[in-house]
Amino acid sequence: MNSLSEKKIYVAGHRGMVGSALVRYLQKSGVENIVTATRDELDLTRQSETYDFIGEHRPDVIVVAAAKVGGIYANNAYPAEFFHQNMMIAANLIDAAHLHDVNRLLFLGSSCIYPKFAEQPIKEDSLLSGALEPTNEAYAIAKIGALKMCSYYREQYGRCYHSAMPCNLYGIGDNYHPENSHVIPALIRRFHQAKESGQESVTIWGSGTPRREFLFADDLAEGCVHLLTLDNPPDLVNLGAGEDITIQDLATTIAVTVGYQGEIKNDRSKPDGTPRKLLDSSLAKSLGWNSRIPFREGLLVAYADYKKSITPNISS
């Protein structure tokens, strides 16, 4: 295993939920030389900007946590943007890393890369064994292209470029946009607003029967840093919590967390998405990592973070 404390590490996407969790954990692990850049400072979809930035800073390690992300609605409504932006971010960073002799890169993907009807729990070798979920196909294909690019550069050039595939994530700094958020932040926002306004019912998308696995972002950050300490990590490693929950039970659990006591209804005209997505994380466990933060504990932290995000910052 190798130490990261003396390395210069560039975290792409440090303002996002995952990127900020990575920065927190790297700092906690003793890494002092962390490189970051905002979107205004660096547009990763622009090849020349990305190549110049990597050439200027010459990091020892790059973690690709930058991405255009969203829930079912956003993925289904804007497939061109999801494909183009995610493919360009990854392709620019991976090739820039190689051209500027950065020998270590970790790419973060998503469990949506796996087939819609993959055998559960989903093993890493399920990749490309079946058709994808149509509602997020564009995003998934961009992620698949990026992780394959990492493995090809590793095979051809000997670079230690590898990928981690997390399950659904939530945590501090999540996106609570009314249309473009994932299921947990979307439900936290909706149940909180319903509680505050005295709304008698909240309607959720679909039948409520699909099952999803959720991992707290700080757990993911710990897993990523652990993978970076391995001398010869696998090309692809799943990082999951090891258990899943139905969307209906998820909604009920979030309602209880928020303190909402109204009725939960279902809009069955809306898509369910993939029936089940439970990752097999036995490979990660065999490498020395396991998730630590219980789901309900993580939800309490996430809800507190949401309330903080909507509280006006009143300065004297």
C-alpha cells in the first residue's frame, strides 16, 4: 500500500457532494496538497482548458468526481447534455493525465452502468451483459465509455487508471433542485415543504416497488481513498452499502425523519426505472473496505444539512 500524505491530489468536482466529501476525507487523512478549481476557473468540457490546467499543476493523482448528474426526470429530459458533458469531462481528464505523465487516476462512475435486469446483487462482470435502463441510458453510456477508457490506457500505456462504481449516493451538500435532484434529496425537500405548509398528502413517482441501495457520500470518500492506497487496484470496483430498500419504504422513512405525518400517494403514470439495483461489494470488502454509516443516521445528517442550506445567512 502507498501513502497519499505527500502526494499532490487534484479533486475534479470538489464543490459537489462527492467531491467535497473526498476533500474532507483527504484532509482528515493528512493530505495537505489538494488541488481544486471551480467551474468558472476551469470548464472540464473544454479540451484545451483541461490540458493546460493539468500541465500547469502536474498533480500526482487525479480523482474524477466531476459530472453532470440528476434524477430520472433530468436524465430522461436532457440525454444529449448528459452524454456530451460527462463524456467530455472524462475523456479530457484521462487523456490530459496521460499526456502530462500523471500515473494515477480514479474515475467515479455509477451503478446505472449495469444492465437493467442484471442478476442481483450486481457483480462487476455484469457490465455490458444486457440492455441498459432507457431513462438514463445516455448518462450510463458516457460513464461506461469513461471507465473503459481508463482500462484501455492502463492496458496500452501502463497507467494506473481505475474506476469505482458507487450505488445511489446521498449526504452533505446534495442537490435539492425541484426537477434535477436524485430521489433522497427530492423527497427530503418535498416532505419538509409539505410539513411546513400543512400539506395533507405527498405524491411520489411510480409504484414505489423498485428497490435502491444508498451509500452516504462520506463512506464513498473513504472507499475511494482506500482504493488509491492500493498498489495494484482492480480496473473496476463496486462500492455499496450492502442492503437496499423499496422506494415506498424509503419515502416512509424520510417522512418520519422529517416529521411529516400526512398521506403518501403514488403516481403510477410516472416511470419506475430499473426494478432493482443492489451492488455486490464483496470485492471491495476483500480489499479492506466496508461502509460504516447506518442509513437512518445518514438521513438525519442529510436532513440537517438541507435545513441549513435553506436557512438565510443573517450576518451582523
